[in-house]
Amino acid sequence: MVRKILQWMFLIVVVIPIGYVILLRWVDPPLTWTQLGSLFGGHGLRRDYVYLSEVSPNARLAVMATEDQLFPDHAGFDIKSIEQVLEYNKRKPGRVRGASTISQQVAKNIFLWQGRSWIRKGLEVWFTVLIEAVWGKRRILEVYLNVVEMGTGVFGIEAAARHHFKKSARALTRREAAMIASCLPNPKRYTLHPMSRAVKRRYPWALQQMSNLDGDPDIQGLLK
């Protein structure tokens, strides 16, 4: 009996997740829990998956500059940022910060639900390790750009480009990409139409960070 339970646990926790991650290396993910929540919560759902080659290098650079500047170099986790956030959260327990990398955000958005429980966090670590091992950086970035919320009910860079600027993601300028990326911390509060104070403050900073990363060869490798 115990052996059978362990076999089922191994199947559920290890075999099925690995198989699903391998499948999504080539297949676009279905609706995420966040997208379903937006749809049934009355916020609508706009999304339009595109290949990484169909996304402006400006948009790729913008999300890395604002969300995860070490993305090409880490193995899924930014240890230094995690240590800094843990220290911050100890000093100010009422104002909790996060330190999720792009890889962790993809793991959470595709495979898991929103929340801060230790169980969810542990599963996030497991799926982050899997996608880093199986997908590689270009696929992780591609999926991120297609599933992340970039406006109320607007998911992915193609839907965001068409919603905010009436153009395709391929045609986004540097300034437009910085503005969209500036919404990422909280797309329901950080709005472009009308432009919120947070975005007004944040997008010039985003442009500066993009300029700072222009000469990084690892970043440039993901812009080709």
C-alpha cells in the first residue's frame, strides 16, 4: 500500500510535470489561472501568442531591463536579490517585497496559482528548475512575453502592443516598449490610458536601464 502511494506521488510530482514541461517546449501553453481569473472576474481576456522573432528587440530588452537584468546569466534564481529582499522583509514585515526572476514568473504563471504559501513557493522552485533545464532562455523569454499581464485583461506583448499603440509587437519603438514594461509590477494600477503617475515616473527609468544594458553581449544574444 505504501509502495503504491509512493509510486502515485512520484508520478504526480515528478513524471507528469516533467512530461508537461517537455511538451510546452514546443506547444503554446493553454489558459493560465491568472488569465481565467481575469476572464471570469469581469476584466476580459485579450491575448495573441507570437514567436520571439515576431517581437521587437526593444520589447525584449525592456522587460529584461525592468524585471530581470541578470536573466541571461542566472540559472533561474537571483540569489543576491533574494538575500536583499529577505533582509528587507525582516525589517519591514508589513511591506513584503518579492524577488522573482523572469523564469520564476513564468513557472508561476504557467503551472501554478497566485499566492504566497510555502507549498506554492516550493512548487515554483521545482518548475523553475525544470524550465531552465528543458526550455532554455529564449523559450522562457518567449513564453513570458506571451503570458504576462500587460494591462487590465491584456496578456502578452502582441495584445499589449495592439491595445495600447494599435500596432504589432514587431513594430514597437524603444519608448513604447519601455512604457509597456513599466506597467508590469501591477498592470491594473500602473496604466497607460490614462497614464498613471507610477508609469510617468517609471518609464524614463526603464529607458535608462535599457541604455545601460545595450552593450551587454549576453543580453544582445537574446535580442537577435
